[in-house]
Amino acid sequence: MSRIIALVNQKGGVGKSTTAVNLGAALAVQGRKVLVVDCDPQGNTTTGFGIEKHGLTRDVYNVLMQEATIDDVVQRTELESLQLVPATINLAGAEIELVSGLSRETRLRQAVAPVASRFDFVLIDCPPSLGLLTINALTAAEEIIIPVQAEYYALEGLSQLTAVVRRVREALNPTLHVSGVLVTMFDGRTRLAMEVLDELEKFFPEQMFKTQIPRNIRLSEAPSFGKPVILFDVKSRGAQAYLALARELLAPENAQAVGHGA
């Protein structure tokens, strides 16, 4: 069974795209077939895999507008078992164009359904908003991973996000649940980071990943080379953290997608 996971947080700069690229790559090198879907008009996930956006004639926008299938737009990456559905700035118009569209919330689910069985994991990178692109991702997914930066405002907006998840579950997707909360840009030497961790554990007592993603210069440098960090510097702390996260996601107890709260 394919696991379809949306990476969601309406706050920007929390590591959604970094996680889409590097968790996808870490799962791929551990023998899993992975499809990464970039649903953010900024296209950082697309760039992170070394795909030249200006050379693309079609992308996820055309899929959502029902002008193309995923097979029409999918791109190969350096990792044989990982494929990418890219995004370009064209996607910025989709929010407006989808408003009047039929089945506007389920376009992505309809597009992913025919190909999902070919992959072990489908990871969907969401934009930093709770608009129609994110609603499409939440409707297509079964699970949610919430990347959260270890900083003062980490909890701000999480109650709004969980309320949206609840509404999507009630109206569109009854199987949707938060399977994990991932702390990113973590520095365990600071008291603030530890306090944020404690607060998140109160908010999501059963859904915190044991793995935290550290602040790491190699993780920051890798996108400028168009590579996941494990292909850029596998020994770096960032690469090792995402490999650990992939192992945690693959652990037998996670196979049932542990947390069903939020």
C-alpha cells in the first residue's frame, strides 16, 4: 500500500521543502519507490532536485487544471527510485482558477489515484498557506507530517492548522490524520529549543518524531547544487538526521501510521 503524506504548515521557512527533498531521497536510498509532488508555486522542492524550472513546458499546474496527467509531467531525478512532479510559478494562478472549478478540492486526489500504487510513498510539499492548494493536498493524502521550527513562534497557527485538518476530515477525507510532528532547525544547546520541544510534546503527545533535524550548513548548501543532502554530503549531520527520520517512518510500529489525533 502506498502511503500518501502531505507536508503541511502554513508558516513559511519551517523546512517543508527541505523535508520533501531530503526525506524523499532518504526513503529512496533505503529501497523505497517515491513520488514527490511539489505543490508550492515557489518550486523550491523542484529546484532542490536540480530540475530547471524555466525549461519545463508543463507542471503540476497543468495536472490540477486537468490538462495533463502526472505521467505527462513527471521528471526523473538522480535517484533511480524517486520521481518528481514539478512546480513553477504558473501554479500561483491555480488558487484563483480553481475557485470556480468543479471538484476543486479533489483535483490532486483524482490525479494521484491512478499512479499511487506504483510507489511506496507519495510526498506532497504544500505552500505556506491554508488555501486551495493545501486543501487539495490534504484531500489527496492519508497522513500529515507537520514540520515545525524550534523557535519562539513555533506553536503559533498550529491550532488553526489542526482545525482545518479536522474540517477536511469531516467534509472530504475521513482517513486523514497527523502521523508526525517534525522539529526542524533544532539546536539542543539552547534553552529555547528545549522549551519549544516540551511545548510541542504537550500539544502532540503521541505524534512527535524522535528524530529532530538540526541546523546544518551542508543541509543549507545542498539546494544550491540541486541535490538532496545525502548526495551532497552523506556524512553531514543533516543527511544522517533525514536517514534516521526515514528509518523512523519505516519502523514497523509506524506502518499503521501511529497518531490519529488532531
